[in-house]
Amino acid sequence: MATYSEDGQWMWDGSGWIPAPPSNSGPTGSPAPQVQLQDSVVGGDINLNPQVHHHHNQKIVQNQIVNESIHPMEDFSEVVTSAHESGKRALISIGVLFLIALIWYLIVYNFAPSEEYFNGINAVLACLWVVDGIFIFIQAGPINTFSSLREKYPASPSLKSGDNGKVMHDIAKYLWLLPIVILIVVAVVAYFILKISAQMSKYQNR
């Protein structure tokens, strides 16, 4: 039977003391080998497990965030539908306005009515244009709500219908602003033409 030292760390092999082999418990009558917490291997195992679990939990949280950004857990179908319908109504309204203007001007040029009739048509169209702008502005409410939702879920394909509504509303808005842009450009060009003409007339009179 092997003889161990009192601390259980050494064993007599008949000719000298050698390190005792590792065991879960020491020999009878001798204390079990004491495992020191400072041991690098054991210490490394103790520190490694929390890091692995933390990394695993972090990946789970990240996957949940990515998955939720693609597939929202809540039902936003009402917001998406409202945005799509608002954009469609805005685009239809601007289309109807342009159609009315085209028909009325065709009537003017074909039948050549009086100048007063022509001015009356312009006044009516101007009023319709202002009313349509107010209507398009009102339709922007659901679009703004949807835009906030899209910022929260930028990768969700289920919100595509709302994106289409936003595009239609933007087209209607820019088409409504088009006459203003044209008037501004015409006014600026006319100003420079008149200014150049005035300068030329001034030089000719000298």
C-alpha cells in the first residue's frame, strides 16, 4: 500500500518521495489534496463560463432585435393601410385637378370665348388648386405616422404598402408645388429680361 505524506502531496515509492497522483480524495487517514483557487487552469475555467454565457445571451438579444426589426411583433396593418390610402387619395386628387384644368383650357382654345370667361376659369382653377393643396396637406397625417413606424422597423417587408403610399403622397405634393416653381422661374426670367431690355433701351437713347 502506498505511503503518502501528511499533506497528501507526496508519495513514497520505496526509494524516495515523488508527487502524489491526482485523486478526488486522499488515502485513508490523510487529508484530501487541497485545490488552490489561484490555480491558473481552475481560475481560467471559473472565469470562462460567465463570458461564454454572456456572449450567448448577447447573441440571443441581438437576434431578437434583428428579427423584430424585420418582422414586428405588433400588428401595424391599420397604420400601413391608412398611409397607403392617404397617398392614393392625394395622388388621385392632383390628377383630377390637372384633368379639369386640361379640359377647361381645351374648351377655351377651341371655342374662343370672351376674355372675361378665360379670367373666370383661371380664378376657379386657382381656388381648386388651393383647396387641393389643403387636402394633400391633411393627408400627410397618416403618412407622418407611418414614417415614424418605418424608422423603428427599417427592414420590415410587411410595411411595403405604406412605403408605396408615402411615394404617392410625395409625387402629389411635388406636382402641386410645380405651378409655384414655374411661376417663380417665369418671374425671375421676366425680371432679368426686362432689366436687360431697359439697359439696352438706355444705351440706344444715348
